[in-house]
Amino acid sequence: MVNILDQWPERWPLQPVPRGAWAEQYPTYPEAEPRIIRAALARAERRSGGNWYVFAGSRQVRADRPLGFHVAGTELVAWRDRSGVLQVGPGACPHLGAPLSEAAVHCGALVCRWHGMRLGGRGRPGWKPLPSHDDGVLAWVRLDSAGEEEPLDEPVIAARPVARRSIDAVMAVTGVCEPSDVVANRLDPWHGAWFHPHSFTRLRVLKTPPVDGAVPVEDRFLVEVTFRVAGRLGVPVLAEFTCPEARTVLMRIISGEGAGSVVETHATPVGSTADGRPLTQVVEAVVATSPRTGFLLARNAATLLRPAMARAARRLWRDDLAYAERRYAVRTGRHDRAGRKP
């Protein structure tokens, strides 16, 4: 009997994935040298983000109600004015400290529910709006009190696919670790097929940046990988991993199906747990594109596709947050002999 997978056309974007047991994969630990990851992380941390922090997806900030959040232990609030422009300010009312995340939005301004103080883009004594930026996918705030970088007028944003030819989705999760632990996780592409066998297979790291202190011309990881789709079918691509600034890792597909698509992983310090351990929010934006007619038609159903895209990203980060949290626990000595975090 003829196996249809044996006669599968090579030009099709979906390709057969060979059968194989998880434990029989090619081991990647000899190539995943800690010094390569450390050097790439050190170079990334020297790149300034201008004190800008991602705090949410653009669609998450609305004009009918405020969004409360924290960056580096600072309570903040975001909303949109009557023109739909993003506004961000301190999260406590300057009158008696009421939570502005519970305020009402009326005519583009916040109205405190405790005593009716109105707060808008012009501010008041003791309450001043902060620089903010909406790039159409993500919402940013500049918090100079949290960073030690030279402030920039706008955040560092890598090139993305054109909005009218792409679909974007954003998800956020929070873990007990520091931003460097999240970035280090993404700068270890070797763990993909081992730690996420449900999503990746046939992964090979083709090129890594050097380990010396100099900034190379191409400071990137080049990875060949197949994204699992269904059963024994997957999409093989060539992807690169780079760091445009200290708290961001960018994965871009440079050849194969979806070339030009990007996954932006942003690590934002949130605050601390009750026992003093750091909390970091991972905000990940997936911006997918394709020249295929079917994809352009699918854009009409973007509202239905976004939740599925976000769920897929969140599934990966359930694993990767455990990786990042473990890295933090090990490097700070916050783990016992049984490997449990206190």
C-alpha cells in the first residue's frame, strides 16, 4: 500500500515529520554552551531601551475603563482619551490615594470614585501623566524612575510585517524571576524540541554569535526548525533570534512559510512577592504574515484567530516560565536539595 506521506510534494508548506521517540532525539547539550548564552545576554543588557517598558497589548487598553498595572513596583493606570490616544499616569489618586484602576472614564478623563477628582492628560499638582506610546500592537510606558538608561523619545521597536497584511495576537504571563532570566531563556534555542516537543521538532542551531565581548556584525542565533501543526505534519522554517534592546528578544522567520513573521518577547519587571522575590511579566506579541491567498482571506477572521494564537503562545510560556523561574532560583541559591523553591 502506498503511503501518501512518501509522495508528499516538496513545494508544499506543510511537510511530513519523521516518527521518532522523544528520548531518541539528537542531544543538544554539547552545543548549548552556557558561555554562548551568557555572552549574548551580556551584550543584550548593554543595549538601551530608553526606560521604555511594555505593559499590555494595544487592544487591552480601552476608552471605557482604566487598566491598572505595575512596573518595577510602581502603581500605574492606563486608559484612552476621547481621541483614542493612549494615556498613562500614576495609579493612586493625588487626593487620598484611591486606586485609579477603579476610576470611571468620562469624556476621556479619569474620575476618581472616592471623591470625584477628575484627572486627564494635563495632570494636576502631585499627579503627572507619563510618556506613553502605542505602536498598534503593544502599549508602552516610559518610567525614568525605574531605569538608569538615557531616556528616548520613543521605544526601540523592531520592524514588523505591514499591518494590513498580518495578524497579531498578544498574551501576558507573570513569573517569579528577573527580566534577564526571561531573555536568557529565549537566547537558548537549543531547548526548543526537547522542552516543547508538542510544538517543535527537527531543530538545529546553524549559527551562534561569538563569546568574546565585542559586538559582532550579526549578533544573532540562526535556527532551522519545524513547527508542528497536526499529527505528522509540520512547517519547516529558518528563523533568527536577536535582541533589539535589553528586555526584548525578537524571533523572525527569514525563510520558509510565513517569512517575515515575528514573535516579540518583552520582559517587564513588575515588583516583588511578599518574601522579596522579583516578579517579571512576559508580554509576547506574535505578528504573522504570508503572501498566500488563504492567509489574506483568514485576516477577515482575525478576531477569531487571535485567541487561538494567544493560547498557543501561553502554552509555550507555561513551560518556559518554569525554565526562567528555575534559572533564577538556581543562580540566587533559592532552591533546596530536592529542587523545590522555598
